Amino acid sequence: MSDPGVAMSHRRSRFASALTMLVLLCAAPAAMSEAVYTWVDEDGVRHFSQQPPENQEYELKNVQVRSPTTPAPTTATGNASTGAQSSLDQRVDDYLSEQDAAQQKRRLSRAEKAAMEQNCQISQQNLITVESRTRVMVPGADGSMRQLTDDERLAAVEQARQDVARYCQN
């Protein structure tokens, strides 16, 4: 006759194997990965898509995603999961806010650069004007035109040189 302990151990082993197989089969769809394409546009903004961009360098990433058929948890652990989801949502919102701020900063930087270039051109033209002319006319306090004195013209030349140095920093 066979030992009842060995038979019970064999049944437990088969049950454990079947249970492990069932868990693996249920978990497989939940651990699927999807392809995500990411790239940075000419404004420096990072984009994510399921389709690759046209005429743009991109990076392909495989992202682990949960199956949409996974039911929402309703137990006490469900509340923890909801908290984790809201934490994740907050982190995503923070990241997007940072990206928006960075894009706004780049736009301002471009506007500042354009203003500096324009100021550089004006400063260079002013310097040429006050250096090349011995008689420089400016509006007077009463609105009529008056000629700068030699000291005023030399001060204007020095100011124009300082402006060129300040705005033309290429």
C-alpha cells in the first residue's frame, strides 16, 4: 500500500503547479508592452506617440502597460492603488507643467535674442553716425534741432561704443 503522506504531497505539488500556471496565464496579458515613439521637435518640446513621426529623428521605447480588461480593485488595496494612481497623475501633471515652463522660457529666450540683435544693429548704426560726422544734430529741449558740442559728441561716441559692447556680444 502507498504512503498517504506521499500521496498528499504529490497532490499539493500538482495543485501548486496548476495554481502557478493559472497565475502566470492571468498575469501575462497585464504585462504587455507597447511601442512608444518619442522625439523632440524644433522648439525643444518632447512628444510621445504610438506612430513614428515623419521626417524626424525618434527613439523607440517599449513600455509595459496593463491590460484594459483588468478589473478595477474594490478592496482596501484598491484604495491604495487609487492613491498610487493619483500620485502618478500628479507626477505626470508636474512633468507636463515643467515642460510647458521650459517651452515658455525658450520662447522668451528667442524673443530676447531677437531684441538683442535689433539693439546691436541700432547701436552699430549710432556709432557709425556719431563717429563719422563732426556735426551731429539732435532735438533740443524746445523741440528745435541743435548741434552737439564737441564734448557732447565725444560722450555720444563713448555711449555708442558701450552700447555696441553690451548688445553685440556674439
